[in-house]
Amino acid sequence: MKPLVSFICAAVLFCITAAPPATAQASDWHQIKVAPLPPFHPQEPKRIKLPNGLVIFLQEDHELPLIDGSIRIRGGSRSEPADKVGMLEIYGEVWRTGGTKSQTGDQLDDYLEIRAAKVETGGNQDSTTIGWSCLKADFDDVFKVLNDLLRAPEFREQKVDLAQRELFDAISRRNDDVGGIAARESTKLAYGPQSPYARVAEYKTVAAVTRQDLLDWHHAHLHPNNIILGVAGDFDSAAMEAKLRQSFGSWPAGPAIEKPEIKFQPAKPGYYLIPKEDVNQSNIRMVTLGIQRNNPDYYAAQVFNEAFGGGFSSRLFQTIRTKKGLAYGVGGGIGSAFDHPGILRLSMGTKSQTTVESIQALYDEVDRLAKQPIGDEEIQRAKDSILNSFVFNFDSPEKVLRERMAYEFYGYPADFLEQYRAGVEKVAKADVARVAAKYLHKDQLAVLVVGNTSDFDKPLVSLGPVTNVDISIPPPPSEAQEPAAKPAVKPAQ
């Protein structure tokens, strides 16, 4: 026998004879002991408030030589004029692409690219943002760009024109995707079609936006007392604080931006139809108003959502998809948002031939909640799913920083993150039954169906009166009404 082969055989024989006896394996997974989750104490960022009202969060993370940051400014699309919907989307793009007084956006691209850095701007319903990411060694160079964009953005006309054309293109294609149609139109049903949370940009409203509108918005909102700034990465907090105080400390405060008063006008309960002849399945949405996250029922609603419609083990999935085979996807629950009601939404996709049957199956599951409430095993499984995945949402100092900034922005307690886990753990069976009975009523739901009516198993009207929803796209303004040098844009067919 060759020496190498002899050595291998001897090693294998030793491992076999020296190995300890195998431990007995559990015959049932219920016998496996699961250790309790360890305490959750994320690394808290340092909070600083300057005399001018600017709030700073600093989160040191020395794992990599990077410094990332973001600035959130109060005021977003829910405050834009109704006749200029789309303005904040244009603003969020052109703020960066339009460059500064000293450099064009294209020049900034080159400047940042050679440093493997980025500076990006954007906006959403309640705020606009500017953020950056760079190597530690390049922070001073990138911070200079950020400061210039904050203080002296140019919003160059040609970039405004380009952003408008991109929005025109998006408008022309917005009815191409059935899922997008269902999401958009069900949001209108939940909040009201003219709600700032539901309205959509049209050719006319986009064409009405001017460069001066963007400049006026910037000057009205860019004040330190409307800003929350967060920095995470490889830096010394004392040195970073000194730099930020030097840069922003003398910036005078301006008028505070107040939250707009928005009233909701949900659609009447009933059935709403969008005929779509070029599809072979139906998208179904059942909606009404949900709750805010500061609602005492928030934690119970989270557990209910997971158990009822949150994943592969949820009731809706197990019954409607697995047992009945009616759905490609099904789920939903009591939606929530930070400072306004979310949307209670049940969603489902099914083949055209089982449309009405699927709606009735969803109704049956809602009715079953009263006869057969969510049980202890379902609740425990839902809690385990929420809590075991919870840590992965905040598994880095930067994620914790962004969450902490959100709490500051919406006026939530600083320890809301820790409260979440404790709140979920305390939810009892009676709490879940109570929120289900309080918020989910099938006779209060607006039911939207997007599908090919000729293939339905039964006419939708067999369930009750049906309102057709018009999703046609209003035509663009005439050449004379459009900004200079813009070709006429054809509406979607």
C-alpha cells in the first residue's frame, strides 16, 4: 500500500473509532428546544440639535473606510399644487442633474465618478432628500458638492425639459402593467381620487411645471429648522460634529413647514371594474382606510396581518392558494403609516375563469375570523416570523440611523424601535381577535377588479352593482401650451 493511501486509511479509521456516539435525534420538530431571542439593544446614534433647529445624527461604524449620509427636508409631493402634480418628482431629479452655479450636473458626474462616490436627490410624499456615499479619504471633496447643491442649485432649464419628457413617457406607459393599474386605482379608492396620496401626474400638470417653480420650492423649504441630517461611517464623532457645526451653524432659520391638513374621502363600498381585454388573469384589491403607527392597536394589527395574510403560512395563502388553488398570490392586512392612515388592503391574483369565485373565497375567510378566530398556534407562528426577521431590518448601524431619523421626522419616541419588539411579544389572542373585528368588515370594502370580463366565471354584477373605472389618459396639451421646443406627445393607446 502506498504511503499516502495508508495515511488516509489510518486517519479515517481514527475518526470512526474516536468519534463520540451520535446523540439521539428528535422525532418531532416540536421537541427541538429553541433558545429565547437575545435582548435587542441597537447602537444608538448621537443626536445633536443646533441653535438654528437643524437636527444631526452621528453613527460611527468603522468596519469599512466609508462615510454615507442623508439629509431629509420637510415638504413633499402631498404639498405640491394640484395643477402641477409631478413637480416634486421633477424637483427630486433636477436638483441633482441640474448641477450648481459652479458646475453642471454632467460635470458633477465626472467629478464624483473618479472618486467612486455618489450624490443623489429625490422626493416622496412628505419630504425631499439628498444623500451621499464616498470613501473616507474623499469626504471633504464630496461634502463640498453636497453643500453646493444645498445652497446653490441651478435647476438648469435643459434638465427640467428632460425630466418632463421622461415623465411624459411614464404617463404614456402607465396602463401597460396590470399590477400597476390595480395598485394605483385601489389607492384612489382608499383615499379619494383627488387626495395628495393618490393623485397622479398628467401631461397637463407636468407641462405646467417651470424652472422657477423648482427654485421657489427650494428657497421655501431649505431652512435648517426643516432639516434632519444623518451621517454613518468611519469617522470620529467629535470631529464630524465640529465640521457640521462650522458648515451649518450660521445658517439662519426660516419659517417652519407645517403638515398639510388632508381629508380622506374613501370610495363607497361596492364593486369597481376596469375591463382589460389583453390579460388572462384578474387582479383583485379590497381596500379601505387603515391606521397610523401610533395607534395602540398597531402591534396587534401587525401580528394579525402576518397570521392572516402575511406569508406562505398565513390563512389566506394556505386556504385560497394551497387548498383551493385559486390564487397565484394572495395576502394583505391592516396597513399603517407614520402620520396618516395606511390602507387596509387584501390583494389577490387569479385566472380570469375564477374571478368571482376568488372574491367569494376572500369573503369566506373574512367571515371565518368571527367563527374561528386566529388561534394560539397561528399567533405564535406569526410572532416568531416577525421577531426572527426583525433583526435583519436593523442589522447595520446605518439602518438603525435611518430608522431613528424617521422617528425624529414624524415625532415618534426615540425608543420606538425597541418598543416594537416588546409590543409584538405582548400581543395576546384576544388582541388579535379584537383588531380583526374592529377594522376588517367586508361590507366596508371597495372591491376593485382589473381583468378580462369576457372570461369571468360569472358577471361581476352577480355580486352587486358595479361601477366602471375610467383609466384613459387625458391627452397632452397643444404645442402652444407646452414648454418651448417640446414636440407633441401622443397619449397611450
